[in-house]
Amino acid sequence: MSEVRKWHRLFMPLAPLYRGAVVARIAAYSRGWLASSRLAAPVVSVGNLTFGGTGKTPTVIALVRDLVRRGRRPAVLTRGYGRIAGDPIVLVGPEPKATVASAGDEPLELAARLPGVPVVVDADRIRGGIEALTRGADVLVLDDGFQHLRLERDLNLLLVDAGDPWGGGRMPPSGRLREPLSGLARADAVVVTKVPADPEPILAEVRRVVAEIAPGLPVLAARLEPTAVRRGAGAAAPGALAGMRVLAVAGLGRPEGFADLLRGAGAEIVETRWFADHHRFTDAEVGAAAEAAEAAGAVVVTTAKDAVKMPPNAAVWVVEAGMVPLTGDWNELWRLLPEVGS
């Protein structure tokens, strides 16, 4: 019996308890038994129903950049998953003065790619939101916020990964759902991310499920595209990936999405080395990947999220990705919240 199946069977009896706890917590907020708080600025939440892999960070970056273009002063609220230090911290890029241990990997990426935008790292999103407001923010973007019910939101976005829309349709240990699909009803819009070149089949399937659970809920679509390729101080256009032989290294919720991104950009993947989500890389792991890549006449490529957890001056190319709406702009989304997007 494989190790995965062994653990699956061990935790299977606990599945009803986990599901019951999740459902009870959601019901407690919906019925007012647990209180939610509202802040003095619109809140846009970006989240999902599954564990990892939907492209939340690229979507947050895309929305924040769009808000800045519209003359708004956004701030990002995030808990900083996996960080060791628990004190609240505010990051301001492009060179945030923090470590992965003090801030977490995703906040560091957000701050680096959103220069000048406050990224407030605090497990208490309400306290973090108040801090952002004192710094002049007029829109709060809640990262990974779909299940964070303590903070009321004005636009509740639910991301669905085109490569694995419903996480197997089950909660752990049999699937990757954080909560039952009935949670769709809490969303103001669904954004299908990482859609393929022909998006219509997967969009039709998502619309079918959404119509059964939350009729009338808007379904939008976006494609994940490389926006920059860099190594150290050097940089290249995304087109540089075309024809490049690469060894892909990543610690993501669904690393296959990174592989799809590389193939879509024309890279030739000679090997993949996938690690658990939020994995902190050692010198030995990065060195072994570099040696294998050199032997294969390839280069090591990784994501911006993973790069911040690798040793300084690691011999890797970093591929930054952005979420691009199929319509060409986010106007369809902001029409749901005109006081923010106008």
C-alpha cells in the first residue's frame, strides 16, 4: 500500500467531523451567532473553495494594479501563511525589508511586485485593515479571504482553477475542497482562472455547476500568462521562454498549472521537481536541481513565490505570471462594485 493511500485510510473516519465543523462555522456566521465587522472602506475578497492552486496571488496583483491605474489607493490584507513570527507587519516594495520567516512567501511576492502598495500581514484581518486605513488606503483587497468570515466584504470573488475546478468534489482526505460546493452561493462572482487556449468546454462545465447551486451568479474567465523572466539583476521578455529547455521547480498547491504556463510559453520541460505548497528550499535541493539541469542542457526555472524561499544568488530563472481577463480588461468585474472600479 502506498504511503498516500495509508494516510488516506487513516484519516477517512475523521472526514465527517471535519466537514461538520466547517459547515457549523459557516452557519454560525450566516445566522449571526458569530459577528462580522465592517471597515470604513470597500473590501474586495479573493479566495477559493479548494486548497491552493487557483492563482490567488496573480489575481490579487492584477486587481491591485488595475485599481492603481484607476486612481485608487489599495492595500492588501493577508495572513502570511507559514510564517514563524506572529506579530503584524507592513511590507512596502519593491524591496520589502522582511524575511520569509517573518512575513511568509506570498506577502513578500506581493510587496515586491506591487511597489508602493501596503501589504499588511496580520492573521487578524480586521486589525490589519484598520492599519491599512491609517496609511491612506481607500480600497482593501483581502487575499485568500473566502473563508475569512469575520470581515464583511463588498465584492466576494471566488476563483476556480480550470485545471481542477472542484478539487475532486470532496473535502479532505478524499478531495481538495475547503468547504462544500454550496459555498458558491456566498460569492458575488466566479472567476475561472488558468483557462486553456480553448476555454469554452471548461467554462460551460463551470457555468453548469454554478447554475445548479447559485443561479444568476456571474462567471468570468482569465488566463495565466508569463509577464517577466529574470535571473538576479538580469531580465528578459516572456518570449525568451520559447525554445528554452527547463527543469521546473516549484512548491505550489497545484504545480501542474506552472508546467502548463511554461509549455504555453514554448518552453521544453525536461524534468519537474514538485514540492509541498509553501516548501522552503534548502541549498542542497537547489544545488541538485542546478546540477541535473546542467547535465540535461537546461536551466532551472521557478515561480516568483518560490524564488523568495531559495538561497540568495541561486542559479535559477524566475518566471513571474499575471492573470489576464479574457475580455482584455476588468470592467466586467468592476461593474459589480462601481464605487470602486469607476
